[in-house]
Amino acid sequence: GILLLLLLLLLLLLLLLLLLLLLLLLLLLLLLLLLLLLLLLLLLLLLLLLLLLLLLLLLLLLLLLLLLLLLPWI
């Protein structure tokens, strides 16, 4: 009887360890997903910034062109 009880206890401990390992793996996966999401957000922000810079440059070029065109009239 005692041997069977010890065996059951051992099996229970092994199951608990497996559950803990699974939980740890799930946490790691969640962390990785969060990191990927953050990286994606960062890339998106960088792209938006680049787009804004390009728009600004375009606007400046247009203003310069306009000034050059208006210069003879002034």
C-alpha cells in the first residue's frame, strides 16, 4: 500500500512538473509574440516618420520651385 501511494505521489509530482513546463513555454511564447508586435509597431512608426519626412521634402521642393518661378516677377 505504501509503495502504491509513493508511486501515485511521484506521478502527481511529474504531472505538476509537466504543467509548470507547459506554462513556462506558454509564457515564453507570449513574450516572443509581444516582442514581435513591438518590433512591428516600431517599424510602422519608422515608416510613418520616413513618409512624413518625404512629404516635408516634397513640400520644400515645391516651395523652392514656386519661389524660383515667382522671383522674376518680384
